Amino acid sequence: MNDRAILTRDYLRCPLCQRDGRWLYRDLTDRLFSVPGQWNIRQCSDAACGLHWLDPQPLETDIAQAYQSYFTHQTDTNMKQRTQKYIKDDCLALHYGYHVKSIGLAQHAAGLFAYLAPFHQGGADTRARLLSSLPRGRTLDVGCGDGQLVEFIQGLGWRAEGVDFDRVAVEIAKSKGLTVSVGMLREQHHPDDSFDTIILSHFIEHVHDFAALLLECRRILRTGGRILILTPNADSWAHRKFGSAWFALDPPRHLHIFTNQSLRALVERSGLKVHSATISLRNLGTIITGSCAIRDTGRFNSNRPKSLLQRYEVGCLQIREWLAWQHASANGEELTFIVEKTGV
């Protein structure tokens, strides 16, 4: 136990395969919300696994302190967020056959721009494409935050609900009239075979016991149901480019960062079948912008104005990663797994 503001525990071995871990980065700080402490990251010594993990890690009893100023606590919506919603809505309406209300001229223009701009197209429609592959019905968003995704898929006609351990974010979701519970998934005591679809959108990297999480998801998922897992890709081009300044490291909230191989191994050990596994460029703009800021200043502030030179660099780097992704999709930023519960 370390004497820190947040109580922690050391993790010397890979949580997935129990191999020794080598130091990858040392003495990192929280670059987003200034949570006190210094954090290290290890990488599994087995190249066939490659899992990255935080060492030390906040205890489960203390992890809430890392989320006191988290972005899901914000209740205002800025122009960039509204534009992103237009893009999602338009991609759904035009390219995947969903019915979305009130597609106006401005929304159509934003969606068309996203579809035509190649490094935007690589990520903007990922969620729409994935949702079209999932069975409709009763859906659970685990780690739902302030309920944006629950609200989004409700608008597509799904029966959606959520759960999150962040009490403040859950209260914001409830204020929108959404069905959301506070606590860990295992504490909800859902009956077996309760859900047709479960979504883990950038949540599994925040969880201490990811194996127990997937086993619980398997238990409450009906046979033939599917789980959508979205999580950062430890082998991404931007991670190689920026190293310890890579935005998606996000210490101390990201406890584990998966490679394609390690996530596949976890899924299969949990008794689930990989239906599809791809790597996308979704959120590329945020990743590159944040990584540049962390590299240059040690912090990322989304409200800080960027100079023309900074915008130019971000644009060039996005194109470079898009080209690398075109050459080999393993260079992408986001692991996108759809896994299935079979009858065996």
C-alpha cells in the first residue's frame, strides 16, 4: 500500500496471463483532471499478449476520487459536440437505414463532410455500423456515464438502460428521464438471460477485474445475444508516435489497455465467441489533439484555443495515421469487438 491521496495497490504481473511485466512508462501524472499522484505503466513480457496496465492501481474503494471532475459531469453541450451529433445522425439516416428525426440542412452538410473526408469517415460512422450488426431488443450500456449512448440508441427504437459506478454521472442521466442505475454491474443482480445486447463502450479499460466483468455479462446475456466492446488499441500508430504522451493512456483512470491479441484471449477465456474484430479510427481527432497538447505542455485542456500551426500539425498527423491505417488496420485507435454468447 502506497502513501498517496488515493490508496493504491501494486500489480507486478500481467492480470491476464500472469507473466512478468516490464516498465513501459514511469512517473506519469493525470493530464486531464489533475488527480494527485504519480503513475506507472507496465507491459506484459509475453509478446503474444502485450497487455498494458497501471502499476500501482487505485483501490476499488478509492477509484471514485479519479472521476470527481470527469467529463461526464458536464451538463452543457458545445458546438463541437452538437456537430458530432449531426454527423452521427446523418450517417445513420443516409448510410445504415435507421430512421432519425429532424435531419436538417446543417446536419446533412455535416454528415456529408464526415462521409467524404477520409480520415473522418474511418471513425465517424463506426458506432452506426456496429449497432446495425446487433440484435435490437433489451439493451444494457455498462459504464453509461451521463447516458448519452443510452439516449442515442433509445432514439433508434431500442429498449435501452444503463449502469455506472459514477454517482454524479448517473444523476445527470436520470435527469434526462433515462433508466440508469448506480453501482457495479454485479451489484444489480440481473436475472440470467436478461439482455439481447450489452454495450461496453470505453469501459473495460476502467475496470479492475475485467475477467469477472465479462463473465457477468455472459450470464445476463441471452443465448445468441451479442456484446459490443470498444476500447483503446495499445498498438495504435499514435501510441507509437507519442509514447508516454499518448492521450488514451489516461492515468489513473485507464487501468488496462488491450492489444488485439489480449482482448481476443480474454473474450475466448470468458466462454464467448468473437463474431467480428476490427480496429477503427474513431475519435482520431481527439486522440491526436490531446496527445499533441500533452507532449507540448504536459496537460490537455479541451477549451484552450489552438493556433493555426497547431491545427495544421493535428491535421497532418490525422492524415498520416489514416494512411498508416489504410496500409494496416492494426494501426487504428480503437479495438471494436462484437462477441456472441453461443449455446455451447
